[in-house]
Amino acid sequence: MDFKSTQSIYRQIVNWVFEQILSGAWQPGERAKSVRELAVAFEVNPNTVMRSYEYLQNQDIITNKRGIGYFVNEDAPDKIRALRKKEFLEEEVPEFLKNMRLLGITMEEVEAMAK
């Protein structure tokens, strides 16, 4: 993974897991990669991956089955979409609207681009 400096590494790993689940690479009910596997793959400290997995557990995206590993929850795709939608509406849309206003872009221009 090519980490960006604008966001913490653990959040970038969380977003990567979100993409794996939403793309179908990780199916609901399926075992997720272990903390160690991801730490080696991303060349990061296992504690960073553990922080990502703790966040995912707190959001009820994955579940830890002691001694077996982490598993993707059945409703994970729906929960991820809801989380991303909320973040998009609270963080990105206000910035987008501010830039529209500053640049004098009309909603009609945006609609024309969307078509």
C-alpha cells in the first residue's frame, strides 16, 4: 500500500478493509486476514493493524473469534456504506459546496457534468 501523509495509517488500513469487503474480496462470514499477515503485507507495526481491527470491531464490521481469528460480519457491507455515507455528507460535501461557492460554480454546471 502506498500510504498518504494526509490520513493516519491505521485509517488507511481501515479504508482498505472497507474496500475489500465492498468489492467482494472479503465475503460476509469469511475469515479476515490476520493482524500479522496485514502487518507483513503493508510493512507496518502489528500494533497499527491491531488499532485498525479494534476500530473495525467497534463499528461492528468484524468480530474476533478467540483463537480462530477475525471474521467479517454478515451486515458489514451495509454498515460500511452507512459509515462512508455519513462521513461523505459531514466532511466532503461541505468542502465541495464551499469550493463551489468560492469558484462561482452553479448546481446546473455540476448536474451537466454528472450527465
